[in-house]
Amino acid sequence: GSDKKFNPYKLEDNIQLGTRELSRYYHHPLASRYKGNWRLRYTWGRYNGAGPHSKYVRRVLRVYTSIRTKTVKQLQKTLEKKHSLWVQ
């Protein structure tokens, strides 16, 4: 285990904490029966508490699909232009 103290209000720490939590659900034994997007739906649904078919999960999956092939520069331009990855 790490002795580092995380501050959830600091961007880098928040991302690390969120990633660890999502990884916990993604690798959960119940998630092993899900493949591809279904595993992601399970993970995000459990993390949010909304379930794999919720409006939240559909929206996250749409954003994930739209950004997974973009470069960091492209994502920076999107954020500068729209201020959010959620705006479509």
C-alpha cells in the first residue's frame, strides 16, 4: 500500500482516486461475465450507483467513445472551445 495522502480537491489526486475506484469495479468478480462495453457499463453503473442501463452510463459511454481515439492536443482544443467534454 501507498502512504501518500490524497486530496480529492486536487485534480491529479482526484483522477488517481477515481481511477482506482473504477478499476476496483472493473476487476470485480461479478464484472468478469461482462465483455467489452458491458463491462464498462457495469463498472460505471456501479461507480455511480445508477446501474448499467442508466441515462448516466449511456452518456458516459457516448463521451468515452467520442474521446478514446483523440489525441491529447485534440482533447485540449475541445475543452478550450466547449469547457466540457460533456457538451455535444
